[in-house]
Amino acid sequence: MVDKPVRPIAVSCGEPAGIGPEIIAKAWQELRGEIHIFKIGSSEHLPPSIPSHVIDKPSDAVHAMTKGIPVLPIDFPGGQNHGQPNPSHAAGVVAAIAKGAELAVSGDASALCTAPIHKKSLQDNAGFAFPGHTEFLASLANVDRVVMMLASDMLRVVPVTIHIPVSEVKEALTEEILEETLRITLDGLRRDFGLAEPRLAVAGLNPHAGEGGKMGREEITLISPVIEKLRTEGADISGPHSADTMFHASARARYDAAICMYHDQALIPIKTLDFDRGVNVTLGLPFVRTSPDHGTALDIAGRDKANPSSMIEALRLAAKMAKARAR
């Protein structure tokens, strides 16, 4: 049997005025003997000390990796100013994401890793009508519902509700949303992480998981019925658990992903345990998508101070997920 050609990982450029160019360059230096990648964007935005090589198609990246960072070009009019987004760049940033998704769907790229974007700049200057990458990629893929996972070697967490005020969580949390989140997470762990029998631990909404209804009844009326429904189908799901006892070492050993009811309940534990190496994963897309778990860091852009650890881990995880999905 002849092995299939190695498909590289597409890396959308993100905001050129931020730390995206720097962490992409540092990731290339770290991974060039391990993973094939190519940047979608402009080679002119990369650090001048780092070589780059313009390519015509993704497959060219395999051989170009030894010469420099492979770059599939996107036109960016105007100059780059570190720390200050150029309004004329916004359309190119959006185009790079869309191109990456297109190549991942077609199979020309094995996965898409997205560098951080400056959402306000895109919304103000490119008519970007989405809260962020996740919603835009779901729209491009014509997918109604996706799930955000934050992952590292120490912990995987999934928030059921994400970027909404805490005061709105109770209203937003429904049986339908919880069930969809659990099903997409189980499917993602099987398909993208290679876990034949994934284990989920579900947090309660209230302190002490409601303490039998004394501190709230959502665990009784909403969360437990959904868990029981999926258990009857054979899913390995425990909970609802008191969130303050879910994240110590022995508890983490009993599950593959923790399902949390709101943003901070999920993100505080993983950022405390593994701040620099957390990876943002989108489950439910028809392709693998990862991203470093941080923003554009405009305040340190162009100063060679950016930590590339999260980008490096995002690319490594994308490669592992792509291999698992191919199987």
C-alpha cells in the first residue's frame, strides 16, 4: 500500500499587528522537523530574521518547510504597525480564515490552526458579524451547533454556555443545549481524540451541586435528567458534581473531559493548571480546528516577548487530531 501524501496544517495569519506573526515564526522554528505547516497571509508580516518561502498550493509546504515558513499569500494593502491594527488589513484577516476553512474542508490541509484575531477591528472594518472565530467557522461550514473545548495534557474542559454574563447563564442553560453539548463532546472525543469509550464528568450549576435542592434545583430538574437520558444509551457520564471537587488530580483521573455550566467554571481550572499550554478546540466542525488560548497581545507585539507555547501545543494537537480523524 502506498502511503497518502502528508497534508500540512493551515495556519491563518490572525491580526498582523499582534503577536500572531511572532508565535507562528517561533512555532515553525520548534516544529519544522516534526510537523508540516503553512501560513495563510503575508510573508512581509513575519519577523525579518525568520526566512519564509511563498508557495502556490498547500502540498508545496512539505518541501518548503526546510527553506523557511511556507506562506500561501493573501494580499494585505498598507503597512504593518505593531500594536495598532491597520483597518485595511481586516478584510485580509477574514479572507485568511475563510481560505483555511476551505482548504481543511477540501482535504488539501489536514487541519486549521487559527492565530489570534482582533475582533473589534474585524467588526469595525470588515463587516465581521460574528463574536469570534468559532461562530464564523460554524457559519462557513454550515453547522448549527459547535462546542468549545479547552484542552491540555492535564485537563479538557467544555463550557456549556460561553461568552454571556453570569446573570444570563440560568436562562441560557436548557436541556436541549446541555444534551447537544454532551453529544458533540462525546463524538469529538471518539473521532478526534481516539477515545473509544470517553468518560464525561458534569458539573452542577449551583454550589455543592445544589445540595439536594437546598441551594438551587437546576441539578434536579435540568442537569440530572439529561445525564440519565444519555446513560440509558450507554454513555459514560457522571454527575452532576460539585465543581469545587472536580479538578484535583485524583478527580481528573476519573474522566476524559469536564462539562461545565458557564465560562469561568471551565476556564479557571485549566488556566490555573496549565496556563501557557492550553489549546482552544472547536468540536462539531467537519474539519479539525485548534487555536492558541490567548489573544493578540498588542501591548507586546513586535518586541520578541511572546510565549509561543500555546501555538506550539495547538499545532501538535491539531496534528494528533487529524491523524485520529483519518483513522
